[in-house]
Amino acid sequence: MYQTNATEVTEFVFLGLSSSSELQPVLFFLFLVLCLLTILGNGLIIITVTSDRHLRSAPMYFLLCNLSFQDLCYSTVTVPKMLSHLVTHHKTISFQGCVAQMLFLHFTGSTEIFILTIMVYDRYIAICQPLHYELIMSQCTCWVLAGISVLGGVIHSITQVVLILHLPFCGSNELDNFCCDIPQVIKLACTNTFAVGLLMVSNSGLVTLLCFIVLRISCTVLLVRIRNHLAEGKSKALSTCASHLIVVTLVFLPCVYIYARSFKTFPADKLVSILYAIITLILNPLIYTIYTLRNAEMKNAIRSTWNYSI
């Protein structure tokens, strides 16, 4: 059995996004702008939905607001530390800080995946059982589903971190990444990690892969069912399903690549991590804003919120 008191590493050193001193300021401003756009896009959705009673009680917008909140939380886990490392030479994080970062990283990430799954279920009920939609997706049901997604995120993240805490770290402390994540950290353990790695893959990778397959099948079924709707309803439903499909693909494919395989190093690892951690966050609110702005109710809510604020 692994002994936690065998751990001698007290901090980890990030190798970061680039070793070029000329490129780091450019990356800093680039990711700072992306971070601000993420806050702006998600903040717009959250403020608009919470300020309008009708949107707040609508399941689709309630879940969208929860997704935007998780995006904001996810960005605060990794981006601030990464930005500080781009402008300083001190690119380290304590062992406890690394564990905390992995805990919140997997909590927010897995909760977001569960919410996306619930959103596809919500659209399925709205399109396939419209007469029973309000009964099935009541406000109480939405709160329960949101709570279950958070609980699932807590269980998943704690399970991952507990496995890491039982590993001894007594050798190299360099992480070839800009944040602490399990695939990179587990490689630094000075013991055989095959069994732990297998548990990690089954916990993160297999679950993510199965969710992705189910969601892709569900979206395909919805698109087939939409063919039987009237032209106006078809356009609205198609735009909503298209936005879900794009975001699901952007979120799940990097997850499957990172976690649903053996924890070996590949040239594209860092690029995929950047895509998943940063680019996806700015695309999520952008895509959903584009598609929800086609709805008159969302446009009126944004207009009312803006007029009230000024």
C-alpha cells in the first residue's frame, strides 16, 4: 500500500506554454483578452437570465445559466496562475496548491459535462414530447438535476484526488504543462502507477467517452425528429440542437483525447490542453449567444437588462 508520508516533493515547476521570453508577453496579452471575453460572454448570459423572471423559470435558459457559471469557475482555476507565470520567472506551485487545482479542475469540468448532458435531455423532451414538457421539466426537476450534476462533480473530483494523494512523489517535479492535471502529475510518481492509471482512465476517460457517444446519438436522433416539424419550429429547434452539437464536440473531444488513453506523452498534448482549458471557454458563450440571440425572448431580455442598467 502507498504511504502518503513518502512524499518528498513540496512544489512543482511548470515548464509553461513556451520557453521563449519574446513570445511569453504576446501569449499573456492573447490569453488575457480571451479570459476577459470569457468573463464578458458568460457574464452576459448569467445577468440576462437571472434578471428576467421568464428566462429564469425556463429550463433551457436555467441550464444555460448554470453552464455559463461553471465556465466562469473553470476559467478561474487555471487561467490566473497561467497568466502570472507568463510574466514572472517563478513558475512553481506548492504540492497542496497543485492538489487543490486538480480538485477544482475536475469538479468544474465534470459538472459542466453533466450539465451538457442534461441540456441535451431537456431538448429531447422539448422536441419529442412537447405536450408533457412543462410537467417533466418543472422548476423542481431542473433544480434536482442541477444538484445531481454538482454532486456528480464532487464525487468524481474527490475520487481522482484521493488516488493521487496515495502516490509518493520523490523524484522530478517538472510538469510539462501550464496547470496541474492528473496525466502529467501521475507520471512524476516514483512508483508503478499502472493500476492507478487504469482507475483514472476508467473514471475520467471511459465515462467521458460513453457520455460523448450517447450525446452524439441523442443529437442525431433529435435532428431526425426535427424533420417532421413545421418550418418555423424546425428552424428554432435546428439552431438549438446545432449549438449543443458544436459545444458538445468542442468539450468532449479534447477530454476523450486527454483521459481516454494511457498517460503517455504525445506532441499534441499541450495544444489539446490549451484548446480544452481556454479556447473552448470562449467558444461556448459565443456559440450559445449567437444561437440564443435568434430567439425574440432572449433579445428582449438583453434589451430590458441593458436599458435598466443605464
